[in-house]
Amino acid sequence: MAGPRILLVDDEPDLLDLMELTLVKLGLESDRAASVIEAQARLQQTRYDLCLTDMRLSDGEGLEVIATASALAAPVPVAVITAYGNAGNAVAALKAGAFDYLAKPVALDQLRALIRSALKIPKAAQAESPARELIGQSAAMQDIRARIAKLARTQAPVHIAGESGSGKELAARLIHRLGSRADRSFVAVNCGAIPETLMESEFFGYRKGAFTGAETDRSGFFQAADGGTLFLDEVADLPLSMQVKLLRVLQEKKVRKVGATAEEPVDVRIISATHQNLATLVEAGRFRQDLYYRLNVIDLLMPSLRERAGDIPEMARMLLDKLGGTDVELDRDAERSLRAYAFPGNVRELENTLERALAMCEDGHITVADLNLAPALAPGNVPSGSKYPLQDYLDQMERAAILEALEQTRHNKTAAARVLGVTFRSLRYRLERLGIE
């Protein structure tokens, strides 16, 4: 059986010689292409396991090579080589579907690590298998599952947005599990739960004697996640002083333990999440803009539970089974009440509600009374200007803000999303939920 084969695309013969020699030492076969046209022809004719392409070629851009490789029946993972310090090209390539990137001059140790990582990427058919943990057949959840399958095939930093309890960590774990780092560590860190004075030592580790109580060397979160994924939950809670240090690590891919004089390389994929709006925090000066662009290369918005109310019965059944209520059923009125409820706490609140109902129900049937949900007023019964129920009031405010932004931008939804400080995908979900045409 033939071994892995790699396509090298560059118009600099010396760099091609260097990469080819590296591949030979790894026992891998390779082909060369010096232009976009030649690379596209080879991709159409030969099955490759990886493509390494320069971003600037004599007859075009590496983005064209990425597009061709991604459109194949069996997509080929692509890593790009960019000019040193040109982060814009790297971000553009990652958003276009590149697996990873290297900066010139190419460091051989990073090249070898990239190749080893790339050759472990699951095949497209495997990556696109349904993620069983993400329950629901709504359009929003189908879109989320499809995006997670694509994100798993890249090494690009991902920022997951969404309300508390909407499943951000679950999505991060699935991206890790479906990707090439699945056999390495997934380290989840709640950035808001670490005292500011301990952050540097917790993230980067420390040397013996670095401070009082440092009796032995200790590794931090980055070393623990080396080769795997580091999930920064509630990243918006990082203080500005720590944001500066995190930015340097992401740029250099090296960490320095507290009390150490030398840096050590780390190979970590970063996935971040928060329920806050990072773009708004950047404008307020509470989050660094350069770090925001490093973390938010690709965004993933987790829909709230009320935006996919049709998934609630299926999710409720799954949660009841998980809670030990396999033989317990929801009656029709209870199911209707769950679908009509706003669930500000999302899936987490639904689970707590069902756990309480499971303890209160009799004869294996959960009723509306067992759910003990807050009563909801019909829309026509909500007094004008009333702040109660809270969700109805918030919906009114949100609707007014969206309509004002749409009018201001002459119904250009992309521009309106920018005015509102949300992603276009977020605006689309909100328009559907609020029934705005």
C-alpha cells in the first residue's frame, strides 16, 4: 500500500528542495508545483494526503489552491506558507479552509510537527458523521454540526459565542474529538475562576523557588495541553495584563515558566468562548483588539434554546434518560409548556427543570405542575412598556434595536450586524426568532 503523498507548491526552488529533503527524512513521497495552474492540475490528477502551498505565487494566490483542494470529492488538507509577520494572509487562508500555516523562514521543527499533525486528520466522511451529543434537527443545529465538522479539519483558532448554558464547551470538545488532536489532551480552563495573582503561574507553570511555596517545578495549562487543545472558557474575564502575555504566547508559540530564563515551545490549538460580546468589549477598551483578532479567526455561534424550541422534546427525552428517568414520560401539556418557555439558562436550565420534575412526578408521568415553570403571559396581555415578563421586554428592546439598525443601513443586513456589534449569523438567527422579515 502506498504511503502518504504530499504536494509542495512554491515558486522558490530552494525552499522546495528544503521541504522535499525534510519529507524524505520522514519517509514521505512528494510532488512539486511552481504555479497555481500546475498545482490545480496535479490536485485533479493525483490523490494527495496534504498540500503545502506558498500564499504568493507567480500566477496567483495560494487561496486558489485551497479552493481547488477543498472542492475535490475527497478534500485535501492544505497548509500555507506566508511571509514573516503577515498575519492577514494567514487569517485569510485559515478562513478559506486551510489546515494550518507556517511563516517564512520555515522552521524545520515546525514543518515536521505540522506534517505529522496533518497526516492524522480524519477523512471527510468520518469528520462529517453526526455528533450525537448535539441533539436536534432544527436548521440551526444542522448548521452547527456541519460547521463543527469543517472546523475539526483545521488548526485555526475558534471563538465560540453564545449564551450561558447553550453548549459552548460541548462544541469545543467535539471540535477536538473530530480533529487530528483527538488522541491528545483537551484542557478546559475557566478564565473567570482563577485569581489574577495566580494566572501567570497557572497558565505557564513555574520553576522551583520562583516564589514562596514553589517547592518543585510545575507545568501550567499550556504544557498540559501540548499537542492537544486548550479551551479558554469565559476568555473575556482575563485581565488586560494577562491578555498581553497570552497574545505573546499565541504569536511565538512559546511559553516561559515563572522564574525561568528560557522559553519552551508548545504546540497547542486554542478554542475560546464567552457569553459576552468581545467586539463590544474591544470598543470599550476592556479587551485587546490584537488578541481579539488572534482568537476570533473563525467564529461559531451557539443558538439559544428558545431559538430552536422544536428541538426541546428530543432534548428533554435525552436528558430524562441521562437523569435515570428512562421509564418516565412527559404529558402533552408539559411538553407544550417546555416549548413555550423562554429558558434564559438554556440547556443547563432545562436539565435542572427536568431533574426537579423527575423528583416531584408520580406514576411515571411529568405534568405541567411538576415542571413548576414561571407563568408566561400571552403577547396581547403584556402591558405596553412593562418590563415583565423579562423575556418579552428584552425581545421588544432587541426588536427595536434591530429595526433601527436595518433602517439606518437601508436594510443591508451585513452592515446592520456591524452596527449592532454582532456577527451576520447571529443577526440572522435573531431575525428568524423575532419574526422580522
